[in-house]
Amino acid sequence: MDNHANFITDAIFKTVGNAADDLGQECYVVGGFVRDKIMGRPIKMDLDFTTVGSGIELAKKVQQQLNPRPKLSVFKNFGTAHMNWKGVDLEFVGARKESYNKNSRNPQVESGTLQDDQNRRDFSINAMAISLNAESWGTLIDPFNGIQDLEKKILRTPLEPDQTFDDDPLRMMRAVRFAAQLNFKISSEALMSIRKNAARIGIVAPERTSQEFNKIMEVDKPSYGLGLLYTSGLMNEILPELVALQGVEEVEGQLHKDNFYHTLEVVDNLSRTSDDLWLRWAALLHDIGKPRTKKFIHGTGWTFRGHEFLGGKMVPKLFKRMHLPTDSRMKFVIKMVQMSSRPAALSDDAVTDSALRRLLFDAGDDIESLMLLCEADLTTKNEKKKRRYLQNFKHVRTKLKEVEERDQIRNFQPPVSGEEIMEKYGIGPCREIGQIKEAIKEAILEGEIPNERSAALEKMNEIATTLGLK
């Protein structure tokens, strides 16, 4: 934290502690702040406070003492309150104990002690609390040896893992997410419990599961978390299309690669060059059409013809099921999946400018993302072959730049509009207008005419004549 952030949080802690003392309540800062502070990690600007008493009353008292006075949001049903002061989110809750119905993540809640509250935490490293009361200011309460687990870089549950995960199955995803973010191991007991309870993730709202999945995708090396999702059985519950890529088959002595582990490599490769979450999703899904298109042809070997197109068609159903956005972000993923093999086919020296123009036309402003995806798709362990392929892609980039500078195809706009055609030939909306525009576009992409208005008008007249327009 910088000095300004330290100053603000110190002021908040003193204000909260004083307010708690005035109310005669124990109060603690808990959770992620404590963990990250001990680890020396960057502190997120959100603070969680637990009080033995009413969290809402404490929040109201704190609100009155802060200047400027923040807006307070109260959630009576959950016994929580929230405010934002100078860019810091403050969450207040009364210490509580919880019990769960077998088929619901919504707990039965009743007031409890600090120990009750720490018992219900997900992991020992998140169950530590620091006192803010004057008498015990700064005292660390660590009943489950969270500091020791931080040193060992291990994730353990405060209670029996089966109880922790059965109570709130989302904690299984959080275990993988924390392991991926912190580069920790999940304890063997916790990992065995996740395997046993993996199917319970089905009662969690899909958007909550996807939030955790996206956080795993955003780490520097996503393959660690993705691999844990697979070995724990969670991936099969969340993204079975990816699990279907696992495995190798042999026919006539010919093997195909394991496309699951290849995919994890591609995601890692891409993560070194881009932090775009949706491009990482494209890398994750770029081969999901392969299991359904896999075919062995005698004399040729294994083929996966059309897997890119099929994979793209699978994306909307997958996104809808996971409650991922179905807007332009999903369309971008579809586009990247369906175009994922296109640049590789253009690395030959004999490739035509027409093929390059069509790639630019189809990719538009996403051409750089597409090139990054294709380069990430190189997972060969043959360094000589890898260098040659990368050199080929560099050659494609150079040729694309030359064609774009000359022909200006990216985000192509027809040099002649439909309105101009109607005015020129005195006609209303009709099929011939589309035919003329399509013929002009094809002529430009094929290099028959330059991407210029005068040449397009000449082509318009030529096509109009063949269509009988005067």
C-alpha cells in the first residue's frame, strides 16, 4: 500500500475501533486484508469488519463519525451493512454461526461469538482477525494456525473439509482460485473432499461459479488452476466440453496429441502476451470442436476438419449455461475460435494478397488478437520447428501490414452506398443493389480493382449493365 492508502486505512481502523468501544462491542478486521497484510501482498481497497453484536448498528455509528459522511446500504435480512469512503469499501457484519439446508447455499443464521464466526470461514488463512478495540488493539487472533499455513503455502479448511464444502460448495471453487492466485497447494484432505463433493457445485448459481472461474483465468499462469479444476472433478461439472479433449487415441500406430493439455499450454502461452480475459477464453475453447470432428483416415492419419466452425457454434450454448455475457464479448470469442487456424494457412511464401485481404476483412480490428492466439497455439517441443513457425507468423504480420497500408481493407466500408445506386439508376430497394455491392466488394478483395471510389463507380456501371439497369 502507498502512504496515502495507509493513511486512509489507519483512519478507518481508528474510527471503527472507537465506534465499537462506544457501543461496548468487540470488533475485528478480518479476511483478505489480514491475509494480504501478513503476506506483504498489495492490499485491495475493501475491508471486512466483524463485531460481536450488531454489524448494522456499528456501521451506523461509523457513518456518523466519517467526514465526508458516506452513504450507508443496510441489508437487514443478512445482518450486514456496506459503505464506501474515499474509495475504500467497508463491509460490516455481526459475528454469527450458520447452519445449512442440504440443497441450498442460503444459511440459517444466528448471532455468535468471534470463534463461531471464524469457524464458518473457508480457509485458515482467511480466518485470522485483528482486534480494533483500544484494550486489545492490533492483537492477532489466529485459532487455526493461518500464519503457519501462509508460511507453508497451503490451503486448509478451519473445520472438517466435508463440512466446509458441503455447507457452501462455492468454497471448492474458491480453493482452486486461491491456490492459483497465491501459488499455494490445496491440502490433501481438502482436495480429496472436493473430489467427493464436486457434484455439489451444481446447486451454486452459475454466475457465482463463473466469477471464480474468470478469476482463475486471469492469473499469470492459468494452467495451474485449470489443472486443479480437472483433477478435483470440478471441471467435469462446470465445463465438460473441455474435459472431452483429454486423452490420446492410437490407430495404425498413429497417435494424436492430448488436446486438453495442449489447450492448457495455449492458455498459458497467451497469458504471457495478453491479459484480455475474453481472448484467454478463446484460447481455452479454440479446440472444443475436435472431439466431435475427430476422424482417422487410412493413409492420411487423424483429422479434425471443421472443428473451428463447430467449436464456434458450441460457444453460445456454453456461455448461456455458465451465465457468461452473451454480448459482443461472446461474439468476439466465437470469431476468434472460428478463425483460429486461418493465419497459419497464410504463412506460405506463395500466399496471395487476395487471401490476406480476406483475412483482414474478416478479422477487422481483432487481427492482432487473432495473431496472438495463433502464435500461442504453437506448443511443439521441437525448438527448431517452433522458431521456423514463429518466423512464418512474423512474415504473415509483415505481409498483412503491407496489404493493409496499400488496400485499407480492415473494417471495410463499401465505396458506393445502396442509396447512391438507387439514385443513379432510379430504382427502389431490390435484390440488384445487393448484387452490385457484393460484386464491388469481391472485386476489391480479389485485387481486380483498388479500394477507391472512382474504380468502384466504374465497376458499379459495369455490373449494372449486365443486370440490365440503365
